[in-house]
Amino acid sequence: MLIVTHGGIIRLLLARLTEGVTFYTVAAPAPGEVTVLNLRKDEGAWRMMPREV
């Protein structure tokens, strides 16, 4: 699935899915940057999966 959105929304998702960071402390994507989030629904909640290299 491909979702194209404003960086603020990506920042909000990162803040909600990453422990220990907030909207104001998570790194914001640079303009035109591609951010890939691997998500999985686990026990009714969305969790970020580690990236495969």
C-alpha cells in the first residue's frame, strides 16, 4: 500500500508508534524525503516492524 502525505502526519505516526519519543522530539522527514514504515496489526494495536536491510 502506498500513502502519500504531509510530513506532519508521518511525524505523528512515528511518535505514536515509537516508545520514548513525542511529536516534538521525533525527527521530521525532510521535504521530498521518502519514509517507509513497516506496520503490523498485533493484538488490536498497530506496531512498527524492524526494517529489513
